[in-house]
Amino acid sequence: MKLKVAVLGGGSWGCTVASLISSHSHATLWARKSSTVDEINTSHTNEKYLPGGQLRKKLIASSQLNEIVGESDLVVVGIPSHGFRQIIEQIKGDIRPWVPVVSLTKGLEPKTNFRMSQIIEEILPNHPVGVLSGPNLAREIIAGQAAATVLAMSQESALPQLQNVFQSAMFRVYTSTDVVGCELGGALKNVVAIAAGMGDGMSAGDNTKAGVITRGLAELTRLGVVMGGRPETFAGLAGMGDLIATCSSALSRNHAVGVELGKGRAIENIIDEMNMVAEGVKSCRVVVDLAEQYEIDMPIARAVYGVLHEGKTAKQALRTILRTDSGSEADPG
């Protein structure tokens, strides 16, 4: 029996995942704007977020949030972190009991420092909660290029059926029970990607980028493990894999923000010109707060925070990173 799946969010990743799901399930995408809904239903495109991309014709779009959620066997949420809680609150009166909820969002909630799964668990108790995370650049996937990801849920018995919902010939889905690790890997790597982008914007070279990526992985692993993630998760697709893709690709929003910062532009001007959310900008403050709370040294995250929120330049940030005391690579600091 084909599941009815509601995908919430009309951005690049929400549309891409909804299109993938529609190949073997009944997928309905919710988008706020009626113009987006009309474009998807008539042209099977979303030119604002996926220029040149073609969505599957089986995918249906709707602006009736509560109606499609009430009819669904699975709810997939691709809403940016700053609006995530509001949408979950809106659907709590319509979602049927025990329907699983899977987050696509790679961010952290300001003020509460919550992961998205924690927001779902708080508002929708007794619903199985999952996370989809990995090196998944939407425009490559919608173009038919191969990719792999991780579906994480603490309820292991639910994983095989949901794995089949997302998996396709060119989109390989691995499973995990480490929700914390997968979710933190996806959120924390965005901050490191901004740092890598700053280096590229200053033409710092590939050696510098490799250093930022590997030491950034060490930072996010230290924080992720102390918060409950498993070390092997950060060495896998949801950790190292996602970090490499986000730090290296011209399609990465967070990397693009870093590049512009490296050229000397102000963050306010960069954000004003973007039509998509760079989660690392919002998550950076939360990451620094968490590092202080858990007493974890994260010099790269702290340097990025200085540029985004304290008026430091990218050049000053790079100098700070390079001047950080270096000890044994095996040391936790």
C-alpha cells in the first residue's frame, strides 16, 4: 500500500525530497505561496529555488496545510529553523496519532538551542521522530545525479518502511538510530562551511581549506559526542560527508556566504541578496552558546561568530584560526 506523505516547505530541499518520494508514494507538497503551488502543479518546476530543475509530474502541491497533514501517513518537514516551531504548532491539531514526523532541516533553534527533533517531541509527543541528513545538494539531486543520505530514528522498527519511502535508484538511504549525531552533524557543519568559504573568498588556497575542514570536523565531533551523538556518525555521511560537500560546493549557501564575507562584504548585504536561508548564519550563535555550556573548545566556530556578530573581518577570523595553539592531533582540544 502506498503511503500518503505530506512534505512541508516549498524551498529547494523540500521540493527535491517531495519529488523523490512521489516516484513510489502519494506525495503532496505544502507551500505558503499560491504562485509556487500553481507553478509546481502546472509546469512541474520551482524556478526560484531550483532553476532549470524538473519535478516529477506525480507530485502535487497544495496551500491547504491542515488538510494535507490530516490525510497523511507520514509528515516530512523542510521548514527553516526560525519558522519550524510555528509550523509544528499549526499542525498539532490535525496530524493523526502515531504518524511519524521526519525533519529535513539542518539548523538549531535560537533561544532554546533545540534541535528540530526536540521541537517535534515537545509539541507532538508520542509521534515517532526522524531526521534525514547527509551530503545532499538539492540542485544536483533534482538533476538526477547520484547521492546518499542517512535516515535516523530512535525507533529502529520503523526504519525499513520509511527508508523505502525516501530511497530511489539514484538516492541511496542508509539508516541509523543516532538521531542526535545525525542532526548535530547537519547543523554544525554549516558554521564550518562559512569558515571554508571565507578562506576561498580570500584565495587562501586548498591547503587552508583542507585544514579548516578537518579541524572543523574535530570541533563538531567534540561537541556532538558530548551532547550524546556517536563518534562514528560524525565520520559518516551525516558528518564528514555533509561537511565536505557543504565546504566545497559552489551550490552550498553557507559556503557562498563565507565567500562573500571573505571578499569583505557585510553580512547584512549578503543576506539581503539571498532568496534562500543559510542556516549557518542563524546557528552560529547557538553553536557558540553550546560550546560554552559544554566547555568545548571550538576556535573555528568562535571565529565565524566574531565575523557574523562582533564586527570582525574575515581576514581577522582566518588569522585567529591559524594562530590557535596546536598540540597533538589526537588531543580532545
